[in-house]
Amino acid sequence: MTVTVKSKEPLVVPLTVRRRAGLKVGQELEFKVSGGVITILPKPPRSGDEYTPAQRRIIDAQIAGGMADVAAGRVHGPFSTHQEFIASLHKEARKLSRKKTKRSA
């Protein structure tokens, strides 16, 4: 596929080329020029740049909730062996099955 460079219009990468390259809307791109060849690469995320501020607030809230559970002792384990872990799972499952109530038909 070819496009024509015009003086007053931006250079446009055709949709089919973007799809084949796996480029997404909003993705940042990096342009490199060497010997008359332009290379377009997805810009790698900078450290700390992986999540939006809203996503970071949600993640931090979930971590804080998990840490509160640990501080309150609402955790199981650690287990020395996988048999201990499985036994603990069965014990918790029995507790849950006792709590079930029968539904009326």
C-alpha cells in the first residue's frame, strides 16, 4: 500500500496497516529515523506509568483491604505442605455447607 506525502496534510498510516501492526487507539508511538528509513515502535511504558490514576486508586484500595484482613487475622496459613493446605480447604468447605439454608420450592 502506498500513500502520497502532501505539503499541508499530515502523513496518515492507513487503517489496514495499523491493524496489521497491532496498533491501538490512544497508544503512544515512538518514531526513529535512520538513513532515510522511518521506524515506528510502540512506546514502552515508563515505570510507574503502567496504570491510570483511577486504576491506581482502585488497586491501592484493594491492597489496603487485603492488608486490613491480614492485620485482623482473617487469613489462613501459612502451610508447611500441600496436604495441610488441602485439609484447610476441606475444613472451610464444610463450614460453608453447614451455613446453607434450604430454599422453599
